[in-house]
Amino acid sequence: TLLPRIRLLTDMADPAALRDLPAPVPPLRRRLELTGLVSKLLDAQPDLAPRAALFDLADSLATLMDEMQDEGVSPDQIAALDVSDESGHWQRALSFLNIVQRYFEQGEEAPDTIAFRRYALEERLKRWQETPPEHPVILAGSTGSRGGTHRLMCAVSRLPQGALVLPGYDFDMPGPVWGGLTDALSGEDHPQFRFARLLHELALDPVTLPHWHDQPAPSATRNRLVSLALRPAPVTDQWRSEGVHLPELTEATEKLTLVEANSKREEAMAIALRLRQAAEEGTTAALITPDRMLTRQVTAALDRWDIVPDDSAGIPLQLTPPGRFLRQVAALFQRDLTAESLLSLLKHPLTHSGSERNTHLRATRELELHIRKKSWPFPQPELIEAWGEAEGFPDWAHWVAETFCQPPLHGTQALSDWLMIHVERAEAIASGPAKGDSELWKEGAGRKARQVVAELEGEASHGTDLDARDYADLFGAILAKGELRDRDAPHPHILIWGTLEARVMGAELLILGGLNEGSWPEIPGADPWLNRRMRHKAGLLLPERRIGLAAHDFQQAVAADEVWITRALKSDDAETVPARWVNRLMNLMNGLPAKQGPDALKAMQARGRHWLALARQVEAPIK
């Protein structure tokens, strides 16, 4: 073949080896199975955890299982940990870990997706060891942060024509610093730690590593500045010794803008104004942030100029009209119907969308006025029907009384039964009294919601018996995992990326938004199973891994040609803390007056204040 074979890292299985492996279990089925197992354990031992934590525990247990499969850590290794000083918590954790033991025994259960990927990778590496391929094999764009990827990178580097292309490699970091990045407990949060570990294992000198190409960096002096700012904490004294050798910083930061807004709304408006200018000039601009609330605010601000950004993440399915509608219907099974829940659902755009929507809205308005006048906290079906006869909406009032005013469902039912009555009631509410063709399953959001429901229906037999509250929580959690790309045609030059997408794409202008602690980098989630020391002993990933990857994303993105760094000084009326990398960069620049560091920082802030002033003018009320 003349064209190269291009594969994702998650699709490295040898087609010939797939015949010998059992088909992987769908992730939803495994999650439902874990939910059932945790539910039975909580029923048997109620003191282990509150019932409200059922789905969070099942989720975190599934995440831990995936990580153990990917890192090649067995439950026996976890059970063998020395926990003499934390026996109480550990015994509770072991109770949960013991119920998933069978999923790690090959042949006992069909493998889940991560285990299947690991088995396929092991088969591939075994074949390579027996008969190494003679053709070129190039692995590009990975930091090797996961165990399976790290093993694959090591194997590729040892092939006759194997090559690794490392993204965001720091060529300005000296050898002694590379040599100090060996301990995960102290260096995992550094952006280059994963490369240091890989090169150490391959016995390669990080300083002499060759460049992939000869194209110069957009700003080599800025790369030197950022590299020095991000040095590991034990060697930050090098700021004094190496900072004097940096060139003048005004040139390095000439295309760097620092926006420090008073609020997240002001930050979003300043970003939107700059994106609008980029759209007018035909410049490709991308907002990079893990903060989904900020991206929604920026999207809303751009809407006033009819600019629809190309958002790589789209909208969470649970926040789309069908997602909200289905969650509201699921809540009806839990408690007696309140006036608030009745009116909010009647006003939903998908309710009574089959036909005669105008009549429905008029009747809803009249019913709301009557409910407020009579102060009905819990509208009763006979009262609604009597009101409908008096006001000339008998059929509509009968439909409301019959469809909405049903008593709550007590006790447990099978998941498949819950789905059946949930979908039937949702379709009845959406179609209206005429039972016409509603808008519930139409458009992109409706089709996606129908797809998720159909998938859940197909796997419902693997679920457990649930009460109304547990079912609503489960359904909402499954919806939350779905995403919908905007159905409208986005602007070709205005992009919104997560940090993952930004690793492999570039733009003329990069806006790094939400650079505050807790946002970028995100705070590592609480681990109910293993603490930091136990994870390190077991060979699992440390919480600092996410911070190190976020630092690598920042270092790679800030090296672009024109870059904005934005943050809000306050969030929800509370003072924020700048991201550690921004803090380091500002402190380093302020400490280098001989290199015009303070002046360069003030110039960056002045460029940001210009756009903040424009944002305040846009938001100012018209007098």
C-alpha cells in the first residue's frame, strides 16, 4: 500500500489476535452491574456508606477498576498493601473492592473495554517481540501518562524502524533538572515528568534529544522564560542564577496579553470581544479552557453578534431540552405533584408539542393564575378538572389531571419497568391530549436522547431493582455522560477547545481562559478507596498526574505565536488564586528588573485592561 496505516492509541489491537479474545462488555452494562453489586452490599451492610452515595460509589469503583486494568495492578496487589495505620477505612474499602474481584480474572467474565484494550496490547507486544516489523512505526503526540501507553511507547522505541514524536518537549531545561525528575511523589506535577521517566527507562539523554523538524518556534525567548518559571519547586533558586542570562523580556512577551477581570462575566465578555475582532479580520482564534461554565458564558456573549463558535465539547445532553424534560418527568415518580413542578413542566417547550401549542400555552397561563389565586401547593386532579370545565378547557384539564396528577410510586421495580413507564409518561406529556406526533425525539438533541434511552433499554436486564429516587439519579447520571454538538453551522474561524483537543491543533490566536486554581488546574477529586501513599505503593496513578498534564497543556499552548492569559479575580464573590503557572511567571518577571521583567508584565496587563474597558462599555446600561 502507498498510504500509511494511521491508528489511534486506543485501537492498537492486531486484527488476527482479536479472534482469540472475547468481545468486550459495553461500559453501560458494566456500570449497571456494579450499581447492582454496590446496592446489594449497602443493603447487607448499611453502615458502610449512605444510600445516597450509591451511584457515586459505583462510578468511582468503575474508574478505579479501569485504572487498575490499564496499569496492570491486580486486586491481590491492592489487598497486600501495608495499612496498619489506617485499618478502619481500609476494611470498608476492601468490602467494596472484594465484590469486583471476579472482573479481573480472565476467563471468568467477559472483559470490559479497558481490560480488552490491555489484552489486545499485550498480544501486539508479544507478536512484536517474536517478529519485529521491518517497516517504520511512528507513535506521535502522546506523553505516556497511562501505563498501557507508556509500555507501547517503550516497545515502539525498540523496533528496528520505530520512532517516538514527543509533543511539547522542553529543550531549554538543563540536564541536572531532568535528572531530578525521577520520583513521582515529588515530580509528578511537573509538565516534563512523564518524558523524564520515559527517557530514563530508555537510557536516553534528554539534553541531546533531536528536534523533529527545523522549523523555529514562534518565540524561542518566551519558551526559555516559561521553562525557567516552571522549574520544580526544589530548584527554583535557579531563577536567580539563570534569570540573568535571559534576553530582554519585552520582546519575549510582546504578543502575550494578561487579562485579569473582576468577575467571570467580565472575563467572558472580554474574550468574546477579542473573538469577535478575530472573526471580522478572518483570523483563526481558539479559546482553550477546561471550565465549561466559562465557555457557555463566552458562547452566550458571542450570540449577540450572531457568532456561533465551533465548540469541540458541545452541550451536555442533560442540559438540552429533551434532557431537562426527561429528568423532570423522572422526578414526578418520587413525590406528590407540587404546583411548582407542574407549572415548570407545563411550560417546557417540548410539553404538548404534538399540536395546538398555542391553546396549551393559553390554558397553562390561565391555570397558573388560578393556582396562584387559590394557593394550591399540591394541585389535585378533581380541582383541575373542575377548573377546566368552568374555563372552557375540559379536554386539556382532563389530560393534565390524568397525565401529571399521578401518585408517587413506592417500592422497587426492575430497571426495564422503570424505563417503560418513564418513556410512556414522557411521550404522553410531550404529545398532548390529541396524542399527536411530538417534538421529543426530533432534531439532534431528541435523536441523541432517543439513542441513549435505547442503549439503556438494551442493557436494562443487567441492572438491579431500584426505587423511584435511585432510578431518577441513575437516569440523570447516564444522561450526563452524553454530549451533543451544536446543530447550527459554527463559525469556521472561532473555536472552543478543551485542553485535550488543543494538544493536537493550533490557531493564530490562542486564549487560555479560566487560569485559576481549581479551574485550570482542576482540583483532583476525592478518592474514597486509596490515599496518595497507597496509590504510589500499588503502582497506580497519583492525583498530581492530572496537574502535571494540565501544566504540560499550558506550557505547550503558551508557546504559540499570539496568546492571551485570562482569569477572574473573583468567582461567586470569593477571591480566586491565580493558577500556579501564572503565579510563577509573574513572580519570575517581577524579580528580573534588569531584564525589564516588571515593565514587560505591566505591558501585558495594560493590553488586558484595554479589552476589559471595552467589555465594561458593552455591559454599561444605556442612559
